[in-house]
Amino acid sequence: MRSLKLFVLLFVILSTKLFAQTESEIIGKWESDNKDVQIEIFKKDGKYYGKYLWGKEIVEIDGKTSKKDTENPDPKLRSRNVIGITSLTDLTWNGNEYTNGKIYNAPSGDTYGCKVWIKNNKLNLRGYLGFSLLGRTATFHRMH
């Protein structure tokens, strides 16, 4: 009986470590499961950010040349390339998920609230207007 209790305790500890999300797990390059956008997430000054690496809607017909940020609400930024823009900003780790972020959608020029969590090796990015319930979630896989 004591062996069984020890086994159960070890199993719980190991499975918690295997399945628990760690704060730095978000860092790296990710591609949407639809294969229409690629981002790179990095940490700066204690917060997490993401920049566009590539996207079906942000490149010209040749598939490589970046489109300009023509829909940006700030006229001074409309001539910049979309590729390389830091579009995901100010995410903070709360011990469970990344919250209080903003995501800029260059093709529309709109900015939304966002949160991110990782489950089953997938990055889930939820953009929303006002409340998390009023939004959409995109799923990403890690690029190798």
C-alpha cells in the first residue's frame, strides 16, 4: 500500500512537471495552423512581444516582398513595411497564461486586446474587442 501511495505521488509530481506551462515556453517562432502567418515571440523588459515574420495578407503577389502598413491609423507609419512590425505587445505572464496584451492587425489597421496560452504544444492567441468572450482564437504550432 505504501508503494502505491509513493507511486501515485511521484506520478502526480512528474505529470505536473510534464504538462505544466512554463513562462518562457512562449518564446520562439510560431506558424498559424492555417499556415497563413508566422510570428516570432520574444521577451523584453519583463513583457512578451511578437513580430510579423511572414503572412499571406502582408506580402505582395511574389510571396516575399512586404506590403506597406497602409491601413495604420497613424499616417506617419503607413509607409513602413509590415514584415518586422511588432504586432503583439505588452503580454504579461500571470502564472497560467499571458494576459493584458494588445495585437495589431496590419491588414485592417485595427488593434485588439489579446491573451495567449499554450496547451498540447499549441499556442492559442485570442484577440478580442472589450471582453475575451467577444473574440476569435488562432492556433499556432512551433516552427523548427
